[in-house]
Amino acid sequence: MRKPPSPAQLAAQVETWNSQHAVGTKVVVRRDDGTSNITITTSEAWVLSGHSAVILLKGISGCYLLNRVTAISADHTVEA
């Protein structure tokens, strides 16, 4: 069983993300059902209740786990 990240590790993850990616960054998000969607960030990342690094995304209700979000290039497209 994997040990959950410490508050310091979560804070470092959030700090790294926020220093490298501005609000409005184009991202791909891996959804709970295994599908992926391209969207943009609408907030900075933060630590939610001391246990999860999260971020807000356009078109997705509520916050999403940061470890399911990957920044992509602005000209990234999805092939049909």
C-alpha cells in the first residue's frame, strides 16, 4: 500500500505547478472513467484540506486532482 504524500510534499507539488504554469494553461485531464479531455486551468493549484493537491478546470465541476492534470502545448490538437 502506498503511503499518502505528506503536507510538505503536497505543498511542493503545488508550488512547482504554480511556478511553471499560469492560470489559463492548456492541459489534458485524465477523468475518473479513464477518458481524457483537453481543457484549460481556471485557478492556481492548492492543497485541499491538507490531503490533496487540486486545481480548477474549465468545463469540469469542482476541483480535480493535480496528479491527473498534464500541461500540453498551446497548439496541441487531438487526432480523430
